[in-house]
Amino acid sequence: MWEGGICIIETSVEKLNGIAHKLELHGYKWTKQRTMTLEVLLEKDSGYLTAEEIFMRIKSKYPQIGLSTVYRTLGLLNELHIVRKVTFNDKSTRFGLRDDDSDHLPPHLICKACGLIEKVNEDWLSELELHLRKEFGFQVFDYQLDFIGTYAECNENTCKKPNPSAP
């Protein structure tokens, strides 16, 4: 984010503090379980994870946590618009932190070979929204756009992505 010609980089700690404040404003406590769930989602390149994947990452550091606690935490964070709950074509429900700069869910690249899901910069979709409004009188409120295919590395069997055994 740029402010007055200076680049402001929001650290994980600042992001967690902002989320803690939002929880408190809505009458919720800042708990260890909520902190750990958000830390997993804030990890570099965590992308969209299933509740089970989040649970396994937390459980390695905090064995007392239960899967139902992770589900309840994700449900609350989704309700408060802190995380997004997304169901992709493989019917898996995944969670990722919301980008405060956008009202829309960003488009995704979904690799059929390795299962990697990457967000795509959505700036170019603003032009399409404007065109739809001008040409058809259609106001876009939201959209979900996924591009399903394979990366060149996956086609060449040199995939270095996180889940090379995905269907």
C-alpha cells in the first residue's frame, strides 16, 4: 500500500493486531486458537487451505487443538469477513485471508496436475465490469472466476508445486 509516496508494508503482527481489534469490536475474545489459525493463513504462500490442512499445521505446534475448534474459528472469521470461504471445482471448501483492497473474490489459476491454487491480479476485470455496465446496463456485485489447466512444469513432469500427487 502506498501512502504519501511511501510504501507501507503491513507485517503479520500488524495484520493480527487489526484482526484482534475487529474481533473485540464484535464482542469476541482474542484466543490462542484464533491466533494460531490466522498465523497459518498468514504464512508466506499458504494460499487457500482446507480446514483439515489448517488443523494439521496447528496441531504440529499445539496438539491440544481439535478439528471442530478450527471449523468454528473459520466459521466466525468468515462471518466477520476476515477470511473467505471458497468452494472450488474439486468440491473442496478452502479458506484464505481476505484482501482488504477488494470487494470481489480474486480470479484463480487451478492446476489439475498438482492442485496448486494461485490468486490472479484482478485489475483487468475492472474494465470488464465497466464495459458490462455501459454496454448492457448490468451492475456487477460479485463474481467467481477460476481458470483450470496445467502449468508448463507440470506438463513436463518437473512440477515443484506443493501437491504433485493431486488428480
